[in-house]
Amino acid sequence: MSQHRPNKNKAANPLHKPWTKTDKAAKPARVATAAKAQPVKKQPAKAAKAVQDNEIKVYSANACRVLFQQRPESVIRLYVSEKIAPKFADVMKYLAATKKAYHIVDDAELEKVAGSGHHGGVVMLVKRKPTVTLAQYLQSNSRKRQDCLLALDGVGNAHNLGAITRSCAHFGVGGIIIKQPELLQSGAALRTAEGGGEFVDGLACDNLPLALKLCKEAGYTLITTSSHGGTSLYQSTLPAKVVIVFGEEMFGVSKNVAQSADIALQIPGSGKVESLNVSVAASLILGEWYRQQL
């Protein structure tokens, strides 16, 4: 379905311009035409062009809404269901004004566009956030006396990444050190992050041990977690500038990373399960760090 533009020869239609208010009592104006006017029908969007390397698809209402609030100029195209369209009236108005397309489609078409059934009624094609390297971040934030970064060692599940990003945004974490920062911008991760992806940078690094060494040289204290040892989280004093390292759930952080740590933490519990999900552990430790800095 092509971009909707106002047409002086057609009556206002809320499907095409959902930001306009209509009078329910008023009868729709008729336009004399040679053929009988056909009712407006939802049409499948035209075949989407191949997504470029600097473009990503974002879906779900919260993720799309926050993205539009933070960087509206990055939105390239919008696909939205008729049910959700009124909630994105301002977005469609903006796109029309900037000569960009939006499409009102059904759920089946949205699933095709998103590549997921968890689209929530809306999908945006947007420009990818620029990649920030760890070195760039450290240089631009060198004067910070209080800062928290996360480093992920082998964590790659999209839902875990999204949940971690959401917690990072909530507790004011500046960035996540990761070998593949593009994983944080997958559709599933951004949906789970509920808009948090707009406030947390993925900090690219090729070698995690070397990256952590740079952080220590910049004045950060390295913290790792373990389900088998370490000091209780709630009996530890957490420094103002920290890098908290989390590893893949089954094997934890690598030996090289563990050996470079200044503090090893353990989250106390009943012992009935061996460990917590990595996103849950991250949330607990970030929350305690945040509390201690107040």
C-alpha cells in the first residue's frame, strides 16, 4: 500500500488520516464519479525492499514509540495495523510531512514484514544506531566520577540481551561492552527492551580481556559474579566506577576474564537452584549498585 497523501477530491477517511477528527453525526460527502466508489480496503504492502546494512526492523508499540520520540529522523517506513493506527497518528502525520511512507496492513502482513508473530501491531524500518567503540566511550566519558558499564562474555540470547538492556536503561548504565553490538539491535532484543535500547549503547570490542584492561586503566573496578563463590552482594561496597561482567549461564565468565576481576560477587539465595538467569542477576546487581550510589 503506497504512502497516503491528502486528496482534495476524496472525503476525509480516518483510515488514511487517523489524526483527523470526524463528526459521527455528519453524513459523508459524496463525490460524483462515473463509477460507483468502492469501499476502502486494507491492502498488502508492496514487497519490502532488501534491508540495508545500516537499517533494522523494530517492532512492538513501546519500542517503536520510544524510538520515534528519541530520533524521529531515523524512521524510514512504518507498517501498522488498523487497530493500532490511531495510537501512531502523530507518527503517520510526521512521515506524511517528510514524504516518507506508511502502510496500514493486516496482522498476517505484519508478521511477514517483522519476521515474527510478536510484532504487537506495528513495525518500523529505521536507520541503525551508529556503532560506538569502547575506546570512543572511555575517551568521551573520561571525566565521569560515577559510571557503570556491563560487559557480556558469551551472552547471545536475544531475549536475555533485551532484558539486560531494559535493566541498564532503568538504572542509568551507559553502555554494554560486547563483541557483536549489533545483537543488541535485533528486533527481538529491542522488543524485549521495551524502548531501553535507545538509551544504552553497545560498545564494540574485538578482545574482551584487552577491553577490560583498558577499563581498569581508565579507573573502573572490574566485578564478576559466581554461583559458587565470592562475597555476598549485600555485604559488599560497590565502587562508583565499575564494569560488571556477566558470562553465559552454563559456563560463566572465561578464566582470563575471571582472573582480571577486582571483586567477585555472589547473589545469596536458598540454594534450591544453582543460579539465576543472567538477565535477572544483572538486574539485581545493577539495582544494588544504583542504591549504593544514591
